[in-house]
Amino acid sequence: MNRKLRMGMVGGGKDAFIGAIHRIAANMDGLVEICSGALSINPEIARESAKMLFIPEDRAYLTYDEMIEKESKLPPDKRIDFVTIVTPNFAHFAPAMMALDNGFHVVIEKPIAFTLDEAKQLRDKVKETGLILLLTHTYAGYPMVKQAKQMVKDGALGKIRKIWVEYPQGWLSRLSEREGNAQAAWRTDPKKSGKSGSMGDIGTHAAHLAEYISGLKITKVCADLNIVVDGRQLDDDGNVLLKFDNGANGVLMASQVAAGEENALKIRIYGENGGLEWAQHEPNTLIVKWLDKPTEILRAGANYTDRLSTYATHNCRTPGGHPEGYLEAFGNLYRNFALALSARIDGTQASPEILDFPSVEEGIRGMAFIDNVVKSNESSEKWIDYTV
């Protein structure tokens, strides 16, 4: 590639949290530039946001369909290469489908869609078009998460027996959706967020991390969802027992009413020979606990590169001791997507390390997780089969 990839953004105008994160991540490696946008349903905010981002006036659109339609008619050396969608959940499917129909690759904020059926339609469209879709499950971008995945895949732990994964937050410990908190307002509204609150928002991250690192698939669930804060419409707390396709058992906890917690995502995976432990609050560290030898602490960026997989080192950015966090993990997803897309345009083959990012299948698994835990919670049965 002798140029940057051109991005058009749907949503993510000024003061929008996740839109700014996506732009930082896309800019991190100098591979992408934002060239157009339909940044808000409010015309004034859309125009002002585009101006702040130095988007030309004639490419600052008021609706996503206007953006996709007009961009598709531009000459190949001018039009955008891909569309990034950072709207609330209910507004993911339509722009993604239209972008794919018009030949644009897609980056989409998690969850992939509003329903499982929509997710399956997007999968079919990706297969039909052959285009690339990145789903931003951020935590898959951390180097030591990738290290953990490769150690499990290589059989270092032996057969996996037990998985604990937890994601406690405290930011919804009050009825913030009625106190002017815009993020809380849409995330707790079933018309905008979907049929589940905490499990849909962060439980899906925990479930994805469990499947991503272990290489296993959830086959059964037993869920208990709770609305702790009076007046809330969707679950803000929950616990799920899991069974995996190799016979392993698991426990998943997701809560947004764990007062005092920030984003304390943590996972522990145990096999016949030992276990792994990773926590987002200390993302450069992977703890390896062996059955019959001393515990090891592996660090991202350390100079013992022979102990780290190529998947981990490919996603390390700084020398050992320099923290790499949420933004860098997000940047790794964008970099790998951009390198994969550049290789596609150049007619070359991207490496397996580059192609290791979440896509439509992970999106379907996420929507299925929501459906199954809600169904289990409402069922009189102790366990239900995990259907996709």
C-alpha cells in the first residue's frame, strides 16, 4: 500500500465516548485516515463534529445512507475503503448491511447487531460479498491474552477443566439513566440496547474472552439475572454456570452494580497441568501456575521473546515495563484489520497473526450468548442447551 486506508464513520460525534476511542485506535499506526462521516442524527452536531475532525464539508453527511450512497459513487481513488459503525446497538445492522451491499468493508462496535437473526444476516452478507468485517471485542487485542490463547492451543495446560471469568463494574450502582447520564440512558433502554443489560453489555465480553483463550465453545448455560437497582428495566447483575464442548465447567459473573469497581475483567483457566490468570487492571502480566513447578510471571514486551508466542510479540508495541492498555489493545485490532485489508488490496497474503481478530462468527456467538442466558433465566429448567 502506498496510501492510508480511507474510513467513513457512522455515529461517534463530539462527546461520544466510543467514537473517540475508535478514532484514536485507527490513528495509532498511521494506516488509516477518517475522510467522511455521518456522525450524529442531530444535524448541528453532525456538522460541528465533522468540522472538528477536519472532514471536508462535502463529505460531512447527515445520514449514514447518504454517506454510503454518495461515497460509493466517488472515483476509486477518492471513496472510502471501509465504514466504522459506533452507534448504539439498535442502529448497527442497517448501516452495516448497506455498507457491505455497496462494497465497503466494515468495522463495527460490539455487539454486532440487535438480534441473533440480524447477526446471521450479516454473516451471510459477508460470505456473499467476501468483504472483511472487524468486530471490536477489545480484549482480544491485548498481547498477553493472545499469549494465553496460544499456550492453551499448544497444549501447555493439558486438557482444560475449569474456566472462571468475571467482569464487575460499579458505574450503574445508582439509577444514573434518570440523572442525565446519556451512556446509562441508552444502555439500560431495551429499545436501544436489547433484551439484556449487564449480560449484553459486558457479559458478552467475558463469554468471548472465555471462548477466545480456551478455544472451546459454550454448550450449556444455567443463568441467574438480576435487576438490583429499583426502577431499572434491564438486568444490571448476573451469574452464569457454563459447560463447554470438551466437558469443562465454567463460571461467569457480570455486574454493573459492584460499587467501587471500574472495569475489573479477569479470567482464570485451569487444565490438567496448570492454570493461567489474566486481569485487565494488570494487562501486561500473565500468571502461569504449574501443578508441579514454580509459578511463572510472563510480561508483555520482555526480552525473553523465545518464551512468548509470535501472536503476543506481534501485538506488543513498547519495551518491557511500559504499560500497554485499553487504547493499545483497541489499536491492535485496527492495525490487524488495516494490514489485512491492505494485503487484500495489494493481492498478497496476510499472516495468521494479522488475521487474528474478531469477526462475524464471534458476533453471532455474542448474540447467541445474550439469547441463551435470558432464556435460561426465564426457564424453569436448571440447565438449557446453548443454541446458535
